Amino acid sequence: MPLRNLVVAALVICAVAGVITAIADKGKSEPATAAEAKKAAPAKKTSSASKPFRGRTVYVTMRGLAFHPKTIHLHIGDRVVWRNRDNVGHNVTTQEDPAGVNLVGLASPTINPGGAYAYVAHYAGNAPYVCTIHPTTMQARIIVTRRS
Ligand SMILES: [Cu+2]
């Protein structure tokens, strides 16, 4: 029996310690100023992670051996989804831009008929891209700019 009493006593001590710690933490976590409260708010939002993607989505349709629309504009953090509506496979491959530096760096695998390929823009850039299977008709451009 003394061993059991010892265990019970230990559990009670742990529970009390837990409550004290919780009270102490509550006091600490309350922001002292409005500025601190503002700082703390975004951190809480990102940790919830219920909606990890917060950018815009731009859709490009691959149909009739062409990209529609031919030019897309997006901001860093936005996403492009290419959807293949043809009955042959396509891909999306950025080309070196003679007028500038290709910062997009995009090379998809083959996108099968009915399939799609998504790309989130992480860098600013302005690059022509093609489907390397049909490079004469499937030419387009992706322009990624910083959010102002
Ligand atoms: Cu193609």
C-alpha cells in the first residue's frame, strides 16, 4: 500500500505543477502592447494550416495543339494549372529568353490527355515556354512579378 500512496502523491504533485505552469504561461503569453498582439496574430494564422495555399490560381488550357491563353501574368506565390484537353500528351517547358534571363525554370513531365500540371511560381521572371513535343504550334509565355 505505501507504494500505491506514493504513486497517488506523485500524480497529485504532477497535476498541481501542471496547473501552476499553465497559469504562469497564460500570464506570459498575454501581449503587453498592441504591437506585440499584432506580431503574434499572423503566427497563429499560419500554424492553423487549414488553407496552406493562399495565392491565386491561373488556368491554361491545352487544346488544338495550342496554349490558351498564350500569355499569363502572375505574382510570386500564385499557381498555374495547365489542363490538357487534347487527345495527345503535352508538356510545359520554359525556354531561354534571348531578351532576358529565364528565372522561371519550369519543365513538366508529359501531361496526359485529361490530365493537369500545377506549378507554384517562386521566382520573378518572364519566359517563353513550349510543349517540346509540338514546339512549332505550342508556344506561350509566363510572366511572374513580385507582389507590390
Ligand atoms: Cu504538345
